[in-house]
Amino acid sequence: DAAQRADVVLPRSTFAEKDGTFTNLERRIQRLKPGRKLPDGGARAEWRVICDVAHKMGAPGFLLASPSETMDEIARVAPVYAGVSYRSLANQGGLVFKTDLKSPQPTQVLYASREDRGLQWPVQSGGKGTSILYEDGFKDRRAEPITPAFVSADAEDGPDTDFPLWFVPGRVLLQQERVINIVKGRRNTIERDEFVEFNPADAASLSIQEGGKVVVETAAGRLAGLARINEAVPVGVVASTSLFGQLAIDLQISEEMEPASRVPGLDIHRARVSKID
């Protein structure tokens, strides 16, 4: 649908055809190698698309021939990447024993016989990464860490008698202890009872029993599930954890043109709870 709306379409490689690097949230730069060859048919890697567009616009300096040369240019102009190259990244890898199904691992390492640990920026020119930032303090005392004062939302807005609780959602990859039913079809779906967790004091005040059916209502929507009493949940909080798999299903069946940009956040909302008879 997006291509039909566009004035110009620049076909690009898929995730399985990419050759380059990625940087995760702990500043770790790792190699990304293609799982399949880029087929003939017009699709190009993003770095080549940018270079080709730059040439059409008459911009100088985009004479790159490979992802490796692109990284070398980044290392020249970005001080935190000064020591990063495909060779220095390759030197961080090593062979590992393959796991089996008796000791399951995430899919990305289950079938791997090599582990590429990468480098954490800033990377010095000799190829040494930085595992901890500001370990020796801030240069020239240009910054000092501060701990912001905690301000309760109740202190700002006052208590809400209609929505007296706080709903705290969560999302996890796997809950092996939970019973699920996989409905097979053109698109497999997951069916399971969602749990809504309460502190014992809140459950008692609401006359909610373990395993009872409840519904949580917030300004963002409603959630039905089975009550669980959990002393680890703070007083005044209602918690529930969903699966990433369910999120993937919701994205697949969404009719939005770009559903990934509308993934609901794990926002904390005021809530009220009622029992379902």
C-alpha cells in the first residue's frame, strides 16, 4: 500500500540481505552479515541508495564501494568510532559450543557456533572499546550526575476517587510456567487467560478472590483477566504482563498502513477494577 501512494520508490534490501553493523542500547557495535545474497532485480542496500541519490544531486564525496568503506569513513569523522573497522570487530569474535534443545537459548544463538561480541563505543584508535562510560569522571567537570527528586502523581493531581488504582502493564518474551493454546491457521494465534495481579490489601478491600474474574478499566482501554494475589505488587498498583507474541499478532492483523508506528506503549494509567460475575 505504501508503494502505491509514493511518488518515488527506492527498492532496498530486506533484513536478511543486509551487510553492515548495528549498535544496541549498551553502545555495542556488532557485525550484521547477510543470510542470503541480494538478488538481481533493482533492490539495493541503503548505503548504496544514499550514494546514488547523492550522485544524482551532484554532491561530492560519496565514492564508497562497500559497507566496510562506509564504516571506515564513519571512523574518520566520528571520534567515538575512531577505532572501529570490520577487522577490529572480527577480532572480538570467537568460537562457542552449540546448544541443543535440552538447554534452549534465544533463536539468534541457538544454532550459532561463533559469537561476535563487538565493541562498545567510544572506541580508541587502537581498537579498544569502553565498557563503562565516565568511569574516571567527566572531563573538565562539564557535567555532574544528579538524582531527580521523586514527585508522586497524586501530589500533582490529587487522588482520583473514580480511578483509585494505578495499572502497570508489562510485556515479556516467554512465560514457560503459563498454559497457552496455539490456534493454528494461516496465521497462528495465542489464546490464554491473562492474569491481573493485586496486593493482598487491595484484593481484600475489593473483595477479590484468587482466580476470580475481573476487568481493569483505564482511559486507554479495558482488560479482562483472572485475579492473582501477589505480595510483591505494591499497594495501590494493579499489574498485568502480556506476551510479545500477542503484540506480533496484533500487528499482523492491524489495518493501519504503518502499524509498527502505532504500537501501544507500556504506559501507566489510573485504573479502577470491578469483578465479573
